[in-house]
Amino acid sequence: MNILEKIAQSQHTFSKSERKVAEVIMASPQSAMHSSIANLAKAADVSEPTVNRFCRRMETKGFPDFKLHLAQCLASGTPYLNRHVDEEDGPDAYCEKIFDSTMAALEHARHHLDTHTINKAVDILTQAKKISFFGLGASAAVAHDAQNKFFRFNIPVICFDDVLMQRMSCINSMEGEVVVFISHTGRTKSHVESAALARNNDATVIGITDASSPLAEECNLVLSLEISEDTDLYMPMSSRIAALVLIDILATGFTLRRGNKFRENLKRVKDGLKESRFSKGMRDH
């Protein structure tokens, strides 16, 4: 794990002054790397000893060593794109790196996935009177994919990628309903607040999120993929793909749990869509 990922994952453990230092660094890693300890302390409105304590908390020997780790981190990837990609990479290099890093992330998630928790999630989903999928930003695409998968299961399913619609839906939620929040970081304030509203209304809340996040604390059940990707600095890539695979796992578990009669219903849905497509091998005229 590089130093920026370590800062992002440790945010919830920081003191108020340490969080100020972290925010300044995460906002502009390049500036922090070239800054003096005095300038960084001033920018964060903390003392220089506080900056040093923060650096040691990040398991470095002090500010100079911390800047070395920061420089190594920034040199290993292109900020706002992908931490495996370098500025000089051509098409062959960045294509290979993206595939390699995604496959490595999926393999890591596969070995860290708790199948007992998956089984519990499938139990909850198959008994739900209604299922809601909520996501924002890159996670919204995952939520919409989940709606597409579960919509054909003959159960009321909704998906919102709007903060106010999510909040109103949670206010109106009730016992027997399941609300699934999808968030890689689990630090989105609106998600945390809406999850608390849903739980207060006796809905069951499932989080596809970081197990140590504020969102996880408001969930009845957490599915964590353990993907180390700093989406504060880089474009979400591997974490989004892993979340899509997890949705496929839940949808498959749901289908198998419902049995043969339910799968016949899925067949009727598929048959009903055949008329909307050209036959295989048919060319446009």
C-alpha cells in the first residue's frame, strides 16, 4: 500500500489536527512533496510537531522520510488516472497495466471475500419485499447494473443516484425492505445519513463498502472487497469492476436460492425479449 492509500484508509483514526494535515496533503500531493515542514504546518493550521507526529503515525521516520515515500508514490503512477500508469506509457503499456492491475485486484478480492457473509446477504435479499440500490459517482453505474439484474426477478426494485431521492426513499422505507448502499470509500456523508434513516425505519441496510468506514457502522451487513484503490486521487477502476462482479455473485445466489420454478420465470423474461433483437447472423439491409 502506498503512502497516499495509507492516509486515505486511516482517515477515521486521525485526531482533528492530524486530519487537517491529511486534508492538505491529499488536496495537493505534489505541493506537499515540495513543501517545507513549516509551510505545510501553516497550510494545515497546525504546529510543526503535529506534522512530525502525523508522519510517524504513517510509519515513516519523520517529515523528510515521509516526503520520500510521497515522491515514490507519485512517481509510481499518474494522479487522477491510475496509480499503475506512468506519464510516458504508450497504448501497449497502459492497456497491459490496466488489464493486469484489474485482474490482480479481482484475484485479491476473490481470496478475501467472505462467503458466509455472501450467504447471509442472499438470505436477506431473497426475503425482501422491496430492494433499493443506491450509488453516487462511479458507484452509480454499479447500482444501475444491480437494478438491471434484480429487476427481472419479479420483485420491486428501485435505483437512485440522486442524493435527495435516496434520502426520501430511506425516510419512506419500512420493515421487510432492503436498502443496498454501494460506496468504495464509505465516507460519503449523504450515504451515511440515509443509511441511518433507513435503519431507524427498520429496513435492512447492506453496505458494499470499506468495512472500517462510517457507512459500514450504519449497516446491518457489510460486504467488503478489500480493494486497495485510492479513489480520492485516482479514477475508480479496479474497485468498480470488483463491485460489478459482486453484484453478479449476489444475483446468481438469488437465482439459485429461488429454485427451478423461479428460473422458469427468468426463461419467460428472456423469451419475451427475443422479438426485440435480430436473429444471429442476420445482416441489416
